[in-house]
Amino acid sequence: MTEFLKRLLRTPQGAIGLVLVLLVLIVVIFGPSLAPHDPESLKPLARYKGMSAAYWLGTDQYGRDIFSRLLIGARATVTMAVLATVVGTLAGAVIGTTSAFLGGRADEVIMRTIDAVMSIPSLLFALLIVNLLGSSTANALVAVAIAFAPGMARITRSVALSVRKQDYVSAAIARGESASYIVMREMLPNVIAPIIVEMTIRVSFAVMLFATLSFLGLGAQPPAAEWGLMVSEARRYMHLSAGILVWPSIAIALVAIGFNLLGDGLRDALNPRT
Amino acid sequence: MADLQQPPVLDIRGYSLDYEAPNGTFHALKDINLSVPRGEILGLVGESGSGKTSLAWSIMRYLPKNARETAGTILLSGEDLMKKSVSEIETMRGKRISMVFQDPSTSLNPTLSLGTQLSEVLTRHRGLTRRQAWREGEAMLARVGLKTPAAMMQRMPHEASGGEKQRVVIAAAFACNPECILFDEPTTALDVITARQILDLFVELQAETGVASLYISHDLALVARTAQRVAVIRRGEIVEQGPVNAIFAQAQQAYTRELIAAVPDPRRRLVETRPDVSGDALVKVEEVSVHYGRTGFFSSLTGTRERVTGNRAVSLDIRRGEILGIVGESGSGKSTLAKAMTGLNRFEGRIWFDGRPITGLKDMDTAYRKDVQIIFQHPDASLNPRQKIREILSRPLKLYGSAAQLDQQIGDMLERVRLPRTHADRYPHQLSGGEKQRVAIARAFASRPRLVICDEITSALDVSVQASVIELLLDLQKQSDTAYLFITHDLNLIRQIAHRIAVMYRGDLIEIADAETIDSPDRAEYTRRLIQTVAPPAGATHPSS
Amino acid sequence: MSASYILKRLMMIVYTLLVVSLIVFAITQILPADAAVMMLGENATDEALEALRQSMGLNAPIWMQYGQWLGHLLQGDFGHSLRTGQAIGPVMFEALGRSMLLAVLSIGLMLVIAVPLGIIAAIRRGRIADMLVSLVSYIGVSLPEFVTATIAVLVFADLMAWLPPTGYVPLTENFADGLAHLVLPVCVISIILIAHVSRMVRSELVDVLHSDYIRAARMKGLSSGTVLRRHALRNALLPTITIVALDVGYLLGGVIVVEEIFAIPGIGRQLIVAIQARDLPSIQAGVLIMAATYSIVNFAADILYAWLDKRIQYD
Amino acid sequence: MLAMKRRLFLAGTAAVLTAPSLGFAQTAAPAKGGTLRVSIDQAASVIHPLLTRVNPEYLITELLYSNLTRLKVDMSVESDLAESWSANEALTEWTFKLRSGVKFHDGSPCAAEDVVATFKAILDPANASPGRNNVGPIADVSAPDATTVVFKLAAAYADFPVSVAYTTARIIPAKIATGDFKSLSTKAIGTGPFKLVSYEPDRLIVVERNPDYYDPARPYLDRIEIQVFPDTSAEGSAMIAGDVDIISTLQPTEYLRLDGSRGVDVLRVASGQFCNVNFGCDTPPFNDPRVRRALALTVDRKAMVDFVTEGFGTPGNDTPLNASYRFFKSVAQRKADIAEAKKLLAEAGHPNGFEATLIASDRPAVRTQLAVALKEMAKEAGITINVQTMPHATYLEQVWKKGSFYVGFYNMQPTPDGIFKLLYTSDAAWNETRWNNKAFDALIAEARGTTDEAKRTDLYTKAQALMNEEVPSIIPAFFDVLGAKREWVENYQVHPRASVFRLDHVSLSAKAPKRG
């Protein structure tokens, strides 16, 4: 483990990514207790304030402290993105691994169907699902997870197929092991590493997908401090105070970059070639 | 023959090479002294990791960034290659010194025609126009024994066979009449008969051009047949060098002697027992055919069928306690039978095991599984890298036997294959290749099986390791009277250990013969060609026997 | 590549569209909206609604409605919009044309920038140039389109006044003005793709440069330039075709947001309006057309790839 | 604030108007010609003049069609197709005299039978015209001769000439009104100042001057291009860049942005447009007036005006009337009083407050802003409000008129009667609060038949007081109607009704860019 960490920290991507993601995690965990102001209380006299000692990043259209909102919103934003990605990945991983293990007709039908689903752009798919379920954070989560699942199924399957060809799986079959043992104990642990890399990178896509859903009015609900919602609400007020738009954008960008870098770093660390 | 009056074409003096790794410096080559005069083939023999390929790249001046050359010189006809600039080296490569690689299917660019890849050497170094180079290329292909050179020039790599591709690579290496050519295991990726043809071609061309050749190989037998002199390299150091005959006759170093002893020699039989021929055979294989590939859903709609035959109606039997060898080239269907018998492939026909009919996966119950075990070629692949040895070895115990006193049993299993009990807590990647294969063997023997299928289990191992694994297998066989189905492409090896040998060719079983009489002249034509091709090293004697 | 391969791929497209049609039909059936209410509005009487439902066949079993819908589709009839009453087919295809113009320009711009960036990064692997290219990529993929679009309009239209901020002018109407209106949206769409494709080109090229045949080509004494041009680039760039085709899916999604902000009446905008207005036939048609576009682009990419890469053998 | 002219218009006479009577000095005759670009903030999905539902659609049908009368900026009516009109003593029968020689765009004459057919079509439930509830209590309509139309009303209605100016009471040819009614969804045959050139609902609607318009002087413009901008920020950018000449509906934030931009005039008029928080008065806990009043008492109306309108508005007093309406007299302004609110809650059996989900559709954005602000204000009194936003279409389908706690948004109506009858009487077209207060109904009905201005004002004031007491909906703020135009656009004013645009009076100055 420590050796792996060393490998990860050796690449600049891995090092910066890890630092950024750790920073984000700290904010997620301790953000609410660190926030200097109530993120929801309206202050008619303190609207559109710039950066100051009292309001580090200024205030928004309702006079709410942007810094506090960012600290508290991290939980909604990052947790949601991670959760949606994890759920989507798990669903995809189960479908992909099962399809690879079943092989034959079943595999072909599953994969063609997955292809078909993937021909609907994931944003559009998410839009349809949120419309179907009604707009709320939880539904957006489901939508993003569903939108991610086919892609992850595809990736998992290709990894799983290469694992399935490995002799240790043949050995397990020849030994007469049960299908569930083979999938769970022999295949999955070896499929997981590349999946984690892909998943890490997808967290940043999820953050953006959530933000975009919020922009289209289908994600988190006001007055939530979800960052994507903050940005999309801020678009209307950006000419009055740029900070409302800029700070949450930077926050989103940092998370996206952090997970992207970490994913690339993990990939390099797991790949003996580089 | 070597011209000893001239200074050597390739002269390496006191050369040392280090690699800077994150966890310290790795000394890849230490004080190497080698020289190859014009007209000579110097064989460089070493096991994997010995540094023989590093040396080749040093000579070609193609080293990774973390390489540090700490001492020595590399001279080509007296010019110090280490002092040449990049562009000077680029004009020398291919023209004055060239290289032939192990696997022609990866060393040729898949998207360029063979002709393009051959003629580009000529346009680059001999200043020919593209048209001239193309014509010259056709002539070269004729020279390397290709039947239709004009057509071959037009072909893409995937449209040519391995042997044909390697001939093109050799043609390119000889194209500019270089002073020196490095051959890096040029036949390892080829089938035995093709390999022999390529080797013959190389020897012929070498004699014709008198090029100084460094022939790098792990195969001592092969080197002995090709080279005039041989150098043995081990852990970055030249252990011993000298004329082939001298080395084989009286090796000075123990390591060299070990290497020589490990080379399989059919004249030295390792089994004395004979299987019990009375009573029924343990396994009877009746008309078993295997077809690969399946008709896809969409293909079936469009009427395309995609089926490849792996085995055609193979029939044979294995007696109790017998070692039955199966030999054949890659693609001959020898592993297919193993997969059919272990339920990894569907098959048609019937297999009788101990009087019980097995027609497919559904008949392979726990009792059958317990009795029939398989060991694979690559221990790296057959041991799950995420499981500890303990878990790997516990599976057969849990599946077939009693899982009581697991640790005790696992320890005993490790000892049976001559591994320390403490290895149970290790992961596969913490073991060497030979150790891993021993673990795989231990796993197979855990259930006290009556038949163990060994699918090329030694071909990924170095010769010395191979010898010890074979010894272990034979010992286990003696103890438990297990029957082996021993699949290999190495005829010499199987002639040492098998009772009977089945020869397969392109999915067909050619014949089954007693190991001792396999070289009799009234064998099938293919068998005879095979025997001829892999004749044991002529001058070799066996000091240890 | 044989005719039967092409036939097989075409049948996959048919299957894809069938699955998509089922999904989209299912979703639109469950969507909380009553087509009759959508058509007649909030002021309709119950009798009028019932009469309309009857005439639209909304009271028939779902599978029959699906069959009817599919039957009309096969005759090229996408039905009429519940919102505007116009025939959907012509409207959607005209919108698709505008989106495709946007998409093609974006892909073009992306290729012109991303491929050289990827090549530079691969050759200069681990050096400053590589880091810079990575940095650009990371920033490119770090912001959602609606933010980049907002910033782009703010900077290049409002502040600098170099470009028209928004709107759509058909190229046939006024070519220069039409093109000027497309610059910002095309740039916004390209950014994420540039990041993705330049990284793919880089990693493909790095892989190829590490391959045996590149080493073999070097050992023939070919200069680095020749090796790169003749041996490496072709092999590294071929897979880009497939990647770009797969990115079309992402592009079609991005188009939704970009068209919304830049007021481009493309298919993405049509879909958003349709979804917001619960215009079910338009949603169905729009999603189906998008999926078909994606499938056909990928089919074309496969054919192109196979044509360029002789190695690939199809049954 | 516009000074409202108040005069009774029982009978109007059609002076031939050469200039709009807007109360400001007309410097020179308007220049003729030119192309005007107008932006709208959502697609104009419907151009059927009897079926339109939103402001951008009204803008288009106003250009293409005529009513019998039309609203001026001061909310009084002037002649359109009708030259003059009069009523009987009881205000139950109204006679309109039509202009002669008016032609539809297809060249056919427009006569009384067309008017009759149009109103019959509006009233036909099968056509589901939104105007059915807004054109007054018409019992019968007939055409004694080619230029006379007589309306018989079911009850006295003083505001009838205003109600025929309603946005969906545009006159269409009789052969369409009785024949292929739907055909006007994609084409336009009206008598309006402009003719339809092209119609792409989501992008661009183009109209050109109708040379046969009944007033030879108007319109001044040759052509109007109406462009759809789904994104308000982009719309503002287009105005700054000079790509559009008029923004028909402007958000307060964009107003602040455009204010001071070179070449741009921002426009503002106080209005009776408002957002309200509707209670289902038949659903607990909102069936208790004390609960409704308690919530109303939590609202800091001044702050609300700031939050929701950026200051472009006026505080509301939980009644739909304000100074922009005729017959308005203010009742005592409600102020935030948390202590009183808590007391009322305790009396109503909610000493610890209560929890409720407030639904706000996503368009326009002020609904959400209002909900968020209310959530915070109500917190003080221990009321927990969860805000739920949803797409407008879902809202219309699932919540509007059905929900019991949601945010509404309404244009100013031409008359007090218009707004009360639209939303608050028991027989209101959209009786979303289900308040069903008989005393209130009686007051409104009485006012309908009253011509005396003072008496009418008194009746409406009583109605207001009743609403203020019972609070069927909280009306925390009224919005100013905002707009913007380029300097070169002349004679354009934003209309407090927000759905009236009068672009036929607009002209372009010499500074305007020439457009092909």
C-alpha cells in the first residue's frame, strides 16, 4: 500500500490530484463546522458585497455568505457526484462482469442493448429521467447513475473479458468452482483496479453533469448550496457581482481537476509501463 | 569461418551498465568483454534477466533514460559507438549494424506493406529511388527464399505467415550488407519447423556474406547448432566463453555445466517404470471434436458462420499411471483436447473416465473434478494475483476434501513441492517463476488426482528451472502413480519423460507411438520431419550423466 | 470488410433504434403529462379532452399505441407537435441540420487543435510542453459548458465586442454574419473535446512509440522524423476516428446546453423546449433522431476505419 | 409612476388617431420604413389568436390581428375595429359600430358576421379558448347589419368595452371561425397592421407591413423580426451588441446591467403584475384564516421587493390591486409582525409552527426567489417551508389550480374586475385558492353593474379589505414592468399590462442600422 502510494505521488498528476481531493474531502467533512455564517440566512443590507474580512468571498444576491455556502455545499456537491458515480459504476460493473461471464448470446444481446442505450447522449438521458421522476437532488442522482451505468458496463466488460481469459479463471472452472465464486472472488478483485481509475475520472463528469442539470432547472433545489445550482443561479446576477459566479465555478473546477488528476495518477501508478 | 587476422568487427571492452530505479541502482551489465570478428557467429546464452537483451540495446545505442554506462567501450570496426552523436548513430543503424527481433508480428508495422518496410532501408541508406528500392527489395526477398517476391512486397504483415515475415525482417537486416548483425532470439516466436528453416537461412546468408553476428538466445541447444563460439551470461556477467565444442565438452564453470545438463536430451530417458497395461484404460477419448467460435446473433441473421475447427475426431486413451505426451506446433489442437477434458471447451464425441461416460460440462461432477486436474503454462496467469498462496491452495481442499486443519495441510502441500511452509502467506508476485509453478503443481495435487493435465507447464520457464520442475513432477508421479497428459511443443523433453507420444498437426491426431521408438523410420512423414528438425545438439555430451 | 459485415452493422443500427424507441416511448408514457391536456390547454372541458383522446388513440392499450407510433415512424411520419401543431419531421430535421453544422465545425476545430497538441505532448513526454498541454486539457474538462459559454460571451462579446454574443443567422442568409455567430458556440463545444481527444492522441502515440515496430524502424536507422511520420502517426491517429465518433454522443449532449444559451434553434434546443412543454411526440422524435445520428456516425466511422486500416478483417 | 387618467368610457368615439395619445409631446411625424428586431424570452409556440397563452404570443397576434377595442398605456380603451360603442341603461346590452372597408390579409372584407363568428368561437367550449372566461358574461352576440354588432350580456358589466380588448379576443374570418378553426396555428389571416411572413416557433417570427391596414398612416415599420432568446443573459448581450432593438420582457438583473449601456434606453412602468403565494383555503392547515394571516405577517415586504425585484417593484398588501389600477384606494398596509404571527399560530393550534412544502415553477425565476425568501422569513415564526421547484409544464399539469401551497405569477389585468374574476371569486376562471367567500363575490358582482366611480371604488376597497383580512393568497410585492430599447427606437413604451405592445406606433430614427 505504501509502495503504491509512493508510485502515485511520484507523478505530478497523482500528487496534485491527491492533494486536491484530500482538500475537498476535508471540506466535505468539516465544511459545515468551519462555515463562519449561516449559509441560508438572508441579509437585505448585505447583498452583492465584494470580498471583505467579514465575508471572505463576498455575498450573493440574497446577502448570503458565499464562502459559507461553498463550505456547506461541498457536502451536497461532492457527495452526490461520488455517490452517483459509485452507484452507476456498481450497476455497470455488475452488468458488465455478468455479461462477460455469461458470454455467448446473452453477452451479445446485453452489449447490443447497452450500445443502444449509449446512443442516447447521457445528458439527454439524465434529462428524461429527471423529468420522469421530478426534479430533486435524489432523482438527479438516480439519473446520473443510470446515465453512467451503460458506459461503465462496457468498460467493465472489456476488462472482465480479458480477466476471464486468464488461466486462473480457467483453473477455477476446471476445478469446478461455482459461478458466483468465480465472478466474486476470482474475477471481480482483478477487474476493480481499472474500474476505480475510470470511476475517479467520472466523478468530475458527474460534478459537471449535476451542475448542468441544475442549470436546466432539474438538479438540486434552491436554496440548497449545491455548487452547480449556485453557478446557474448566479448567471442572472453576474453583471451585478462577478464573485457570485466566479467562486462556485472555481470550486467546481478544482473538484473536477482534482479527480481528473487523481484518476490519471492512479492509472499511471497501476500501469507498469510508465 | 572467422578471419582472425582482422581486428574484430564488434569489440566490447570492460562495459558496465546500470539502471537507476526508484529503489536504488540496478547493475544490469558488469565488465562485459566480447568480440566478434568478421565471419563469426558468437552465441550469447543466458536465462531471462541475465542482461543479454540489455547488451543488444547498448550495442545499438538505444538505451532508456535511466540507463548509466559506468565503464567500457563498444567498438564497431574500431570506431567507438559510445562517442557517436544521435544522427551519426542513425546513419549507422541498418547500414553498418542491424538487428533481427524475436517476434516478426510485432516488429513489423501492421499498417505498412512488407515492401515499403523493406525498401525504406534501401532508400535511406543506399540512396536508391523508391522504384529502384522496390525492385531491389524484390530481389532480396527472392534471396531469402520467398517464392513470390513481387506479390510478397505488396502484402500487409497480417497477410503473411510468421516465417514469411521473419524472412522479410532478415532481408531488411541484410539489405545494406552490414558489418554486424544482432539476432535477438529470432526463432523463439516461430514453430519448430519454421524456426529450423529460418535458422538454416540465417546460417546460409551469414556464410555467404561473412557478417559478424551476435546471436542472442536462451536456448543452449540452438546456439550450439548455430554458433562457432558461445558466451554464457548470468546476472550481467559473462560467466564463460569459448568455442562451442570446448564449452560443451569441458565447461569450466558449474553454472555452464548446469545449463548444459538441463537441456533436454531424448537419449537420456528420465522414466524407467512402465504403466500397467492390463485392465481398462483410465481415460478413453472417442472421436472428440472441438469447434471454436460461435455464430453471433447478428451474424446468424445475415447468414455468416464463424466456426474454426480445433480438433477433428481425436481418439486416444491414457492408462493408469501413464505419462502420455502430446506434441505439436502452435495451433495443432494439442491444448484444445486438454480444455475439452476440463470443461473449458464444448466438444462433440465422448470421453470415458474410469468407465464413466463424459459427454460435456454437465457430466463433470465433483468426483471427476477431483480426479482430473490441470496445470497451465504461465504460472503468472494461473495464480490469481490478488490471492495469497494460502487461499489459492485452500480451494481444492475446501472443494474436494476436508477443510480441517487447513494450515497444516497447506504447509504439507508446500513441502511436497519443496517450498518452505512460510510461502503460504505470500502473494504470487512475491515468488519466482519456478516457485509459482510449484504452487500450481501443489494445487493440482491437493486432491490426489488420478490424471493431471500439464499444458506446456515448463515452456515459460528457464531451462534450469524447467529441469527441476520436471524432476518434481516425476517424483510426484512415482509416489502417487498419477497419470499425466503432458502437452508440449518440446519434442526432446517429451521423449525424455513420456511413455507414449501423440503427435498432432492442425487439429488432427497424426499418430501415437512409444516414446522409445518415436524416431523409428516407419513413423508418419510429419513425425519424421519433426524428429529431424529438433535433433539434439550434435557435439553435446553430458558430463553430468 | 464484406457486404455481410455492413449488413450486420446496419442491423445493429436497426436494433439500436428499436431499443431506443422502446425506452423513449416508455419514458414518455410515464411522464406526468396528458397529451390531450397539452394540446387543448388548461381551459379545455372534460368532454373536449375525452373526444380528443379518443381521436388520438390515447385510450388504446399502450402496446397498440407503440405499434401505431412505430408504424407511422416507418412511413416517415413523426406526428404533429402538441405544442405548435406543426409536423415534427421537417422541424426536427431542419433543426438537426443546424446542430450538425455546429457539430461538424466543432469537430473540425477540435481536430485542428487537439491532434497537434496530442502529438507535441507525446513526443515531449514528461517535459514542459507535455505539462502545458495537460494543463490546458485539465482546465478544458473542468467546467461545464454553461459556465464556459457564459464566460465566453462575457469576455468576447460583452467586454471585447469582437463577436456577436448569441443568436443564429443561417449561412445562406448572410454567410459572414452567420459564421460570426457560430464562433463562440463552436469554441465552447470544442473545449471539452479538445481536452479529451488530445489526451487520447497523446496516449495512443505514446503506446505506438513504445511498440516493437517503432523500435525496429529506429534500428533500421530511420530518422526520428521519418519514424514519427511514416510509422507512428498513422497508427496512432487511426483510433482517433473511433474516439471522435464516440465523442459525438457527448457532443450531442453538449449541444443541448450550448444551443440553449446561444439561442441556436438546433435539435438540442428543440428537445429542451419539447421536454419543458411535455411535447411528447417531439421528445420521442428528437431522442430517436439523436440516437440515429449517433449510430450512423459511428457506423460511418467503423467503415472509414476499416477502409483506412487494412489490417482489420471482418467476417 | 404614471399618472393614470381616470375617466368613464361608457361610450368612446373614434377620433382618427394619427399619433398615439400617450400624454407626451410629439416632436415630429414618425419616420417610415425600416426593420425592427424584437426579442422575446420564450418560444412563441402558439400563434392561433384565440388560443395564445403567454406574453410573447400576445405580442405576435397583436401585430397580425385586431380587436374591437384596444388598450392604451393608461389602461383605457380606444377604438380598433369598432369605431364607437354604447350600452343600454342596465349595462346588459352593448352595441358596437364597426369601421367599414376593413380587409383581412387574404383580401376578403371584415364585417360584423366575422365578429359574431369570432366571439361564438371564443365561447365554444370545444375550442378551449382561454378568452372564454375573460370576455365578459356574453349571453348572445348578433349582427343586425354589416357594420353593427350587438352583445347581450347575462349580467350587467360596466367594463365590457375593456374586456373585448382581451388578448385572445382577436377578430378572425368567419369562414375560419366556423370552418377549419385549427388552420390559424400555422398561418395568420387577420386585419392587423402586419402580415405574417414566416413562423419558426423557436427561432424567428417575421412580419411585414400590411399595406391595407385601416389606418393608412400606420404602421411605420416595414418589417418586424421577433427573435427567441431562451437565455435572458444572452438576450441582454444581444441588446448591448445592437442585435435587437427592443427587449419585450426584461428581468430586473438585466435592467440593472443594461442601465447605462451606451445606446440603450431602459424602460420601466409601475404595474399590477405580481407574484402570490396561493393557499388552498379548503386544505389544512391553510383552511384556517389565522394560519394564512400569520404567514402573511412574517413577510418583510420591503425586503421582498428588494430580493425578488431588485427594487423594481412596490410592496403588496395581499390584495391584487395597487395604484396602477383604476378604482383603487389603499387599505391599511400590513407590516411584518412576528410576535403577532406566533400568537395567531398558537391560537390556530400550531404553537410550534408547522411544516409545509411550497411549490414554485422554474419560470419565471422570480417564483423561486420569492419562495426562497419566504422560507427564510417564515422561519422566524417557526414555520418550516420546504421549497420545491419543478418545470413549468409539470407545474401546470400537477399543481396549478390543484395544489394548496404554491407560487403564482400574474399579469396586471385591464380592470379590477378582470383580476378578481380571474382569480378570487367563487366563479373565477382560475379559482385556485378555493376561497369561495360569498360576501366577496357579492361585492364584485355589485361593482360590475355600477357605473358610479366613487361607489365602485368603495366596493372594490371593501373587497380589498376582506381579502386583506382573510388572505386567500399572500401578495408580497408588485413588479414594475421592465423593458429596454435601442435609442433609435421611437414611440415605444412598456405597458403595465405587460401583454400589450403597440408596435404599430413604433418607428425608427435615422440612426437605426439599415437591415436587409
